[in-house]
Amino acid sequence: MTPRNELRLLPWSGPEGKPCYLSTDDRDGYISRLADNIEAVQLGTAAELLEQAPKTLGDENTDPDELRRLTKQLADALRDVLRIATSRGDLLSVGDPHNI
């Protein structure tokens, strides 16, 4: 069995919100590429939300429902970015310079 610190934490959750892991040395495999692409989308979404947030928060006429929606989106983006950071940190701790 592969030690947990050698598994890649994937950027999505399984049933009941449990983490999903990938055990492979093939960084060009289908699931690895899919995870890379999803991470890129998640990071892009987080960047867009960070750009939008000051405008929305700075507008005194912003509807409370819009503020709640933005807060939820920011929390979701933060969760995704934290998962990506955790995954990449775990990969770096394994010591393979190809896993960044």
C-alpha cells in the first residue's frame, strides 16, 4: 500500500465530502492532467473573486443577498485553494522535484 504522504490529494471530494487521493507516478496520466486542469480553474476562479470582492464590498448599495452569495463563493474558493496548497505541500514533502 502506498504511504499517504505519497498520494496526491485531488481537487474534489468524494461521497460525504471525504478527500480523494491518487496513487500514481505518472504525472501525465489522465487523472493527473484532469486534476491539474481543475486546480487551474479553481485558482482562476479564486483570483476573479478576489478582484470582484472589493468592488462589491465597497458599494454601499450592495444587496444583502449579493453579499451572502459573495461570502459563500469566497469561502468555497478558499477551501479549494487550501486543498491545492495542502496537496502541493504534501507532494513537495515527498521530495520529488517534478511534483510541484
